[in-house]
Amino acid sequence: MATRFHFRLEFLIKLRARREEEARLRLARRLASIRDLLEEIEETQALRASLTSELAEKMKTGRLEVALLKLYRDYDQKQVRDLNRLHEFLRLSRKEEAKERAALIKASVDLKIMEKLKEKKKDEFMALQAAQEQKEMEELAALARARGSLAGSL
């Protein structure tokens, strides 16, 4: 009766698979955050362009008071600061994205190494099992021949 293969380090495979999944989730969250930042940058730029064209239109028609012009300029400066802040967040998020990608790659490689080791150990086990079965079959054949020659001599 053949014994079943059991990999002693199976818990490590499960641990590394869990680490890989966690790294994958962190990267997915980071990419979603970057996508949100890019959308916010785009919206802020669109709003700024809209207000700039609105200001230009009011200047052409001459319906612009000094207080309103100052308000437009102050708001434009605020938007520039906001855009700079968003671009800085984006730069930092991209750095973190690179780190998280590297962590995911490392976790994937670690998992693959353990899976390859398991396959190698399983192949070794199967070869050993086959060799033992072959030896048992040869012993049975030798025993049968010995019985046959013993029965023929009586």
C-alpha cells in the first residue's frame, strides 16, 4: 500500500500565499489612490481653466470690478497651491507604488520557490515509492520462482 505524499512545509506555502495576496491588495489600493489623485488633478485643472476663461470674458466686456478681480486671483493662487500639493502627493504615491510592486514581486517569487520545492520533494517521493514498489515486485517474483522450483523438485 502506497503512502500519501505530505509536504512538511505546507504551512510556509500558505503563509507566503497570504503575503502575496496582501501585497496584491496593497498595490491595488495604491493604484486606486493614484487614479483618484489623477482625477482630482484633472478636475482642478479643468476648474482653473474654466475660471480663467470666465475672467477673460469679464475683462473683455468690462464688467469686472477690482474686488472681483482680486477674488479671482486669490482663488487662482489657491488652485495653483492645491495642484502643487496634489502633484506632490502623486509623486510620493508613485514612489510607494514602486515599493509595493517590488514587495509583490518578492512575495510572488518566494511563493513560487516554495511551490517548486514542494514539486521537487513530491517527485522525489514518487520516485522513491516507485523504486520501493519495484523492489517489492522483484522480491515477490523471486519468491514465486523459488516456490515454483521447489514445487517442481518434489
